[in-house]
Amino acid sequence: MIRGPRRRFGSIDSAEERQPIDRAALGQLKRLYPFVRPYRRYFVIALFGVVFASALGLVYPQVLGDLVDTALQPESDPSSLNLISLGLLAVFALQAGFNVIRIYYLNVMGEGVVADLRKATYAHLMTLPVKFFDNRKTGEITSRLTSDVAVLQSTVSTSLAQTLAQAMTFIGGVTLMFVASPRLSLIVLSFLPVTIVAAAIFGRKLRRVSTLFQDRVADANSYAEEAIAANRVVKWFTYERAEVERYGEAVDESYRVARRRARLQALFSPMVTFVGFGTLAIVFWVGGRQVLAGEMTAGDLVTFLLYTITVAGAIGTFTGLYSQLQSSLGASKRIFELLDEESDVLEPLQPVEIPAVQGRVAFVDVAFSYSDRDTAVLTDVSFDIEPGETVALVGPSGAGKSTVVQLVPRFYDPDAGSVRLDDIDLRDLRLMDVRRHMAAVPQETQLFSGTIAENLRVGKPDATDDELVDAAIAANADAFIISFPDRYDTVVGERGVKLSGGQRQRVAIARALLKDPRVLILDEATSSLDSESEALVQEALDRLMEGRTTLVIAHRLSTVRDASRILVIDGGRVVQEGTHDRLLAMGGLYADLYARQFEDEPV
């Protein structure tokens, strides 16, 4: 099976893989602070819960030790035992209450941060130029908004509090261990470097593998999204098995990486557990000898063992947090790579105000080439379109017609020359000011999955119901819309699949009519329709074009013949210009195209 090159936001080179967590990597997580700041009061409340829950966690070993000593003394009063037991229950109850506060407010904060991060990432995506989306897979982008952000959520909502709690527990536990028995404390701490070194080694490898796993999942998601979006193509060409195999291979690759991650975790966790329990065994042996020698009580040994378990638990949690931090660094890198993407279609520093647009469009010595191609697509293209004039672009496939209409709404900027609106360079105008006066009806109509009314309001969000109906009537769309049971509330399905091609085109025309643009672009808007649909759409287009500056890419003779002028483009240059009749009389490329494409049409 033929495979295309895989594209990712960033790749991990071998040098970076070998790097431990450094300041630059941690700086990525620091960039989360602006998203955390609105929820800092939740964090303060949660911190209150963390401090008291951790402090109470250091109290109960001492209470339990007193309970053991009291229980082992024959002369002890049972009431003392009852009092200590009630005190122990009170400690556990209070700790549970503070943990409720900690968990609730940290989760609220984490969910809020993730929601804001997703919104900010999506909002930034909407500002990026067309070129960005041309070079990346949709599934890959959506993976950044879902799985990568979810990885960061655990860091914000859980890891941060766990780090603070375990830090307090570790420091307090070690201090109280030394108070209870300096000798046993030194034995316990002698094993600490083993755990730290293991965490550094395994954590570094885990970071690399976790990042690689996220990339493989993104690949699988992108394949699935492509196949789901193009499911009709898949079914037409009975390509299901190949798509299943392609997706299966991507999932298998992610599974292979997941197995590598599982091996690392399987080696690391038992090793830490062995070191921890081995330490406990040695402490119990040495402490037991001290109890037999009368150097400490059984309660003191129990207290010390509980503190040892508490400190060991803190260390174990730290190692888990370190692994989680490694995963978060990989996820944050990809999220902030996306947020750091900059548009090469820049807003002017001092934009020219253009309150009213006449609709004059001009290309002045325009040259353009796509960044991933070496050859020029347009070379020295110059022409003027007067307000209200209809100009058609014709030429062989690949001549540069579509590129011309991509430059008009400033989806791209020319490499040389300028594209002008009312004699003002588009680069001197706000993007919003340029595009709010323009609309397009493309060959492949793109509708959203909502209702017809929602799709129409894309052209004018505040449009009234009467305005929707007027636009639909003008676009010859009202008749079929009101035939549906839900009328304008009919759900069209993803990309409008529940409508016919002609119906989708008429909804698109109504959408453009509702926007009331001064400049209109028609990109072969009737080329894929049957004769009846074409007649209805062409009639709607004629109403839409009336009084507007219109740039048409069309192969249909009717649209070309009615144009005020025709520009013939070949090899990225305007090689002929004139009316239909004049160009036929001139001969050359247009006459050749006419002979090949329109010879059966009446002149």
C-alpha cells in the first residue's frame, strides 16, 4: 500500500530524547500559569485542604503508637484506650474532610484550566492561515485539542496538589523519623539514592516513549478521521479493507510503543516496591532488636514503621509524578507548538479604514508560488475589475485560476506585486475588513452539520427569520426547504450530505445573498450539477451577481459568454483578455479551449 509522508507538529530527535527535564522543558509548564490564574482562589482553598490533610497524615502514626503502647501495658486503664481510639477516628475523619476540599477544588480548577486551554487553542487555530491547514491533517490537529490537553489536565488538577502534599509529607515524615530514632532513620535514608537514580533513568526513557505514543495515537486518529469524512468514497471504491488495514497498522504501532512504555513501568514500579519493602524489613529487624533490648517501646517502633511507610509512599508518589511530568512535558510541547504557530498573513500595524467598499479589484504585477513548490504559480499577473463587473477566468488545469481567487480574500499574500481593493493594498487593510465584503460559492459546497437556518446565518449571524426566507427565495431554495417536515430547522448532516448537490449549492447562494457582499467569487459553482439543478442554480446566481463585482472560474459556456470580460490564464500568466466573441475571433488558446470544450454548445 502506498504511504504518504507523515507530518507532525514536531519530531523528537535523538539528542533531545536523551535530555533530562531542563529549564526550557519546565518553562513549557510555566506557560500554563495564565490559564491557572483565573482559578487561583480554588487553588488557595485546595491548598488549605492539602496542608491540613497532610499534617493530619503525620499525626496518626504517633496516635497509633500511643494506642499500641497503651494496649500492651497490663496496668493501662481501658478508658485511656477508648480515648486514644476516638482521637484516632477523629484524625481520620478530619483528614477525610480536608481531602474532600482538596479533591473538589482541584478538580474544578483543572476542568476550568483545560476548558480555557481548549478554547484558547481553538481560537488560535481559527486565526491561522489557509496554508497551515493545507499542510496538516485534521485528525492530527483535533488530537492536540483532545488527548494532549487531557494529559495536561492531570498535571493541573492532581499532580500539582500531590507534589505539594507529598513534599510536606516527606519533609515532616523524615523530621519525625529522626525524632523517633536517628539510627533507624539513617538506615531508611541510605536507600533513598537508589530510588532517585532509578527515577531519573526510567523517567527520562518514559518521557521519550510517552511522547512517541501520543504521536502514534495522533497518526491513527488522522487516518480514521480522513476515512470517516470520505466514507462515501471509501464505499464507492470498496476501499474498506485497505482503510481498516491502514488504521489497524497505525493502532498496532501505537500498541507497540505502549508495550515499550508498559515494560518500563513494569520494571520500575516493582523495583521501587522491592526497595521500599526491603527497607521496611531491615527497619523491622533492627527496630525489633532495639525493642528487645529495651532501647525503644513497641509503640515507638510501630510509629517509626508508619512514618517509614508514609515517607516511602511519598517517594513512590514522587516517582509516579515524575513519570506523569514527563508525559505532560511531551503533551505541553505539542500544545504550545500549536499556540506558537504564527500566521504569515499579518494584520497591518496601522490599518487603513475603509467604511464603504465600491468593489474595485486589481492585481498589480502579482507573482506567487506555494512554499512547498519550487516553481512559480503566477507571474506578473495584472488586471482590473471595475465595481459591478463580472470577469471570468478560463484556462487549462493547473494554469493558476484557483490561486488567483485564493489571493482575493487574502488567504495568501503575493510574493511580489499587490492585490488591491478600491485601490488599497489588501495588506494595508484589516483581514476582517477585507473578508466581510466578500463571499464565495465554491464547486464543493461546505455546509455545517446543523440546521439549514444555522448554515444560512453563517452569512449573517444576526439575520431575522424573514431575512432568511427572503434570501432563500432569491436563491430558489425556499421551495425545497419548506417541503421538509422541519423546514428551516432541517438538519443537513455533516457537510450537508442529506441535501442534493443542487440543494447544497442553493443554500450556499442564499448564505452569500444574506451576507450581501460587494465582491463575489464563483468557483465552478454549476459544473457538477444536472441540467435541471443547473438552471435553478444559474438563475439564483444571476440574482446574486447583480450589481456585485464577480470573479468567476467556470467551464460552462453560459457563464463565460455572459461575462463582461474573460481572462485567459496559462502557465500563471494572463495570455488573452476580452469578450467571448472577441476572443473567438482572435483565435489562440481560448478558441482552442472553446473548440475542445464547447463545440457541441450553440454559440
